[in-house]
Amino acid sequence: MFVCNELACRRYVFLADACTGIDDIAEAITLLELNNWDLVAAINGVIPQENGILQRRVNQVFTVQILSVAPAAPPAAPAVASSSSSAFCPALPSRHIVERQPRMLNFRVEYRQRTVEVVIEEGSVVGEIKQILETELQVPVSKMQLKGWKSGDLSDSIVLQSLHLPKNNSLYVLTPEITPTASTSQNSVLQESLNQNFLLVISHREAQRDYNLNFPGSRTIQEVKRNVSDLINIPVRHQQWEGWPASASDSMTLAASGISYPCHHLGVCRRSSPANTREPTEECADVHMVSDSEGDDFEDASEFGVEESEMFGMGTSTGCRKAPLMPENTENEVDALLHFTAEFTTRYGECHPVFFIGTLEAASQEAFYGKARDRKLLAIYLHNDESVLGNVFCSQMMCADSIVSYLSQNFITWAWDVTKEANKARLLTMCTRHFGSVVAQTIRTYKTDQFPLLLIVMGKRTSNEVLNVIQGNTTVDELMMRLMGAMEIFTAQQQEDIKDEDEREAREMVKREQDEAYQLSLEADRKKREAQEREQAEQLRLQQIQKEADDEKEAIRLSLEHALPPEPAEEGGEPISKLRIRTPSGEFLVRRFLGSTKLQVLFDFVASKGYPWEDFKLLTTFPRRNITQLDPASSLLEAKLFPQETLFLEAKE
């Protein structure tokens, strides 16, 4: 069939591109011209198939498209009949077949903390990718599980061309039999869950029958649905499920989906109408498109009652218009973040990360500058409402229970909306001030359709470092793996910081203890010195008192000594009494007194010798009498101390 107008030409080029994967329009046009605009012959020339299978398939699929083009013969191109195709498709001899370069596929493969880029021909098999990874990762192929295929686990003999993969693909490697040497407890728990078996009790509502099925934790929900479809005879696209966690997506493994272990109950039935294939959790959310099992033909979106614009999250109905997450030109960052949190909750529900309410500087202080054991990673979430990935990323990734829990435990999450240019400029200024111009320039390089972004920032001794930038085109498993990878790097750095901090605190503790001991020693010396000074002062005071008392006694003694009458001579007219007084030290005081002398004079004499009668008593030997108790005014004669007597002094008690 020949085409002359521009619209028909574009239709042919589109069909050739859809079947061959040729992206260059000029190459497609050249190919069609060389085959005299015979679409089937051109496709068979690029992708030859045995027994005409592809030729018949193209005739069946594209006959309607070809018939819709008005036939007209180009002026210089004669019509050539084709016996192997429809009447509208002329063929060319085999000498017009154009050789084409093999299509190359890019695979980004993640394994723990490593990422390997693999570029391989579309004609290769899955096992060749594993052989390349074995060289790069030093992991035997026999212990390697290559995950992330849209159609589930594949055998090593599957040809990549049969999978109809896009040019860029993301996969990840699991090694359940190999224990990681340096992993966090979260990695261990996830790895253990992947190796566990989950019992799914699935109730088929229509048949009123229950199925008890065992699946390993590494099996995805999509794979479970495909296996169940063989039992209940309901294709995946027509299945209506109950019991899956709200945050679970078909690409999740059972271990990461949040289902109950070891047993979880589910319900399944056939959808009542095609319109129910849309996700009911979000009124204006993007349609979650799931590939069905192999062999199912593609169904047009109109069969489900979904327009093309809705399939890509670009619906323009007024019901999907939402208030911005952050007002433009707001003066106060706290108010802007409060508005962001409230609107985010309105859109996606209460289950979302706890956004830090405060400036970016305050969030950095909270995350980086506390004690080493209390520090966390800083997750900066950047939202853009103009990106088609925003709704899916927020509803299925940021609001997944596992992601929310992991972020809350290990991260300080700060958010900003860059939809408005003024807000984006303000963010770039803040990032330049706190993280340097490199981070700001990195954010500038991302296009709108690559948002949302999740920047993982780690605080270091000298400067803050951006460990990872996670784009919006990711899955829950990949997001969790990236968060856990960043957490492993942070944990290693945190352990070093804790060790340094403990050593520093130990040194400071020793210094404080030494200072305290020194201060205590100084205080003890001071108190000892003060006690000695007080004791010396007291001794001086007592000595002074004693001296004054002694001086007073001496003065009294001298006055008494001077007041004593003279000692009478032995021979005199008056009676003489001779007294011998024995002191406590054993000495004797001998003196003569007149017989008429009063006892007071005797007492004064004894006192003048240092023995006051207030402190000593004067006693006779036999009979024993206490002279000091007699009347001092009586005479010696009256006291019967005549003509001589021996007395002794005794201290009063």
C-alpha cells in the first residue's frame, strides 16, 4: 500500500518504530523507502522471523491502521504485489533488506552498597548479565538472585529481546546464602524476612473457597497474583483484592509489604466493572498500571474507562486541582512548612513522614550537632507539583508504612516545595549557605520530570556531605535499599564519632576529676590551716587568760605577802605559836606567829606562798581537823594551834 500525504507517512513511521524499536525517524523513512513503503516487508527485513509469524502478527495488528490511510501511488514508485502479505502490502526482493545495528540495553544493578552499570545487546540472555555481575561483584552465579524484572523471576535462558524492555532498566541482586560482613540490623532483618515463608490464606469470594498457599518472602505481590490467577481463573487485571496493607504495591516483596508473619488473610474476587480497576485510595491519584501475566494481550486504556491523560497523572478536571503545598513568597519558613505539612496530609493521608517544622539551619543543627549517639541523617524532600511522578512517589513511597517508620527512626526529614520559581530560588540560597554551591548546582541540573527528589545529607567534622539523591522514578524496594545503604555509611561514621567523643569525654572526665581532687586538696589544706590558726589563736587566748590570771594571783600574793605582820622573835613576852605546814609537793613552810594572831593571817601566809585558801584546805594531822572551815577571825590560841603544830595542805575537790 502506498502513502503520499504527510499524515500517512507519520503513521507508517510510528508503526515501524513500534515494531522495530527504531528511534531515528530518518532511518525509519529510509527503511520504508528501500522497501517501497511496504511496512511488513520493512519490518521483516529488520527483524526476520521464521514461518512468517511476525508477518502475520503485523498484518493482524496493523490492518486497521493501514486501511485508515487513503491509498495513493507515488509518482515514481511502481506497485509491486506481495504474495506473503495482505493485498495492500507489496514486498521487495531480499536484496533491499537493510542491515541494522543491534539494540543495546542499559541495566543499573544495585547490590548492597555497590552499583554496577551493565550494557548488553538485546539479543543476549539473562544469564549473560549474571556472568558480568559475577566478575564485577565477586558473587557466584549459583548464589545470585537477579530481581526487579517487571514480569517476575526469569530463567537464565530467557532472551532479553523477548521481554520488550526499555533502553534503561534498574535491577537489584539478592544473595540469601551469603551473609553480609558489615550490615546494619535492618539489613539483617530484611534479609531474614526474604528467606522466611509466608502462609497466605486466600479466600475466593465467588467460589466460597479458601486456598492456603506458601510463598517465600522474596516473592513479589505481582507474582502472587499471577499464581493465584491460575487457581481462580481470574486474570490479574480483573482481580479485586482485600487485605493487602495500604502502602503495599505490586512490585514489593512479601517481606517488605508489611503483611503479617507467619500467616496473613486475603480476599479476592472479580471486579464488578472495568471502572473499578482504578485505585480507590486517592480520588485524583495516578492510575497504577500493572503488567499482566505473559501471554495476555495488551488492552487499551479505554477498556477500563481511563483516559490517556489520567493514565499519566495529567488529568485536567477541576476535581483534581489541588492547593499548592507551599504558598509563594512566604516570609516565614515555619509557616511555610506548617502549610506544607497540612496540605500534604490532606492529599495523602495521616501516614507520612514527620516533617521537621523549622528552618533548614535548625534541621541541620538537630541532625548533625548533638551528641554522637543522638545524631541522625538529614532527608531533604523536594516536591514539584508539575512533575507527573509526584502523586505516585508521595502516595506509594513516602506514605508507605515501612518508609515512614524507617525515616522516623533514623532521619530528620525536612521538606520544601519548588513548584514556584521564587520558592526554588529561596531553597537554592539556603542550600548554598548551608551545604555549599555544589549541592545547589546539583539541584539545578535536575529537570521537572525527575522530581520529586530526596536528598540524603550526612554531617561530617569539616562539612556536610550529600550521600545520595533519590529521584521520583523509583520503587519502594529501591528507595528502602538506598535509605539503608546511606544508613550503613552513616552508622560507620557515627561509630567513629562515638569512639572519638567517648575518648574525649574520658579525657575530660579525668581532667575534671583531677581538678576536683586538686580543689578538694586545696580546700582541705585551707581548712587545716584555718583550724591550726584557730587553735593557735585559742592557745594564745588561753595563755593570755592564764597569764592574766597568774599575774592577778601573783599580784594578790605579793599584796598578801606585804600585808603580813612581821614574824615575831622566838623570845618575847607574848605567847609564840610555831607552825610547820607541809605542802602537796612535800616541802615544809615554817613560821612563828603570835598566839593572838587571827586565823586569817595564817590563811594569808599560806596564800602568799601560792596556796590560796579558796583552792586548798589546811588540815591538822591528829585529830584531823579542817582549819579552813573555822572562823578566820578566831586566834591561833582559840584554834588550839599553840605552842606548835604541824599542818598539811590539801587541794580542794
